[in-house]
Amino acid sequence: MEARHYYHPANVQFVGTYFVITHHVTVSVDADEDLDTGEIEDRAAQQAAEFLEDYYGWDIESVSNQIDVELGIPY
């Protein structure tokens, strides 16, 4: 039997001194994982930061003053 996944869409906003970057990600969570909202937000921020570093070669977390995560409705 195939494991069930839940998908949490999220907008992650990185705010620095002279920039604001928003990136959309979707976090996949296995049905047997008991995660609270904070852990899902942490995964979303990490996933977005990794994508931006891979794409731009820039460690966005190290230069951000604030990181905001807005979770959408899971499906």
C-alpha cells in the first residue's frame, strides 16, 4: 500500500535591509508524521532557502533580517 502524503502550499518571504523576496513552495508531509504548524513552516523556509541558494548561489538566510511563512490550505 502506498503511503499517504499531505501537501502544504506556502509562501515564504525573506526580508533584508535592501530586499524582499517571496518564493512559493509545497511541503510534502507523510501521513504518519505528526508535525505541528511550526515544523511545517520551518520545512517551507528551508526548502525555499535551498532553492534560492541553488538557483542564485546566494545564502539568503544569512542576509535576511526576517523570514515569514504563510501556509495555504493543505490538500
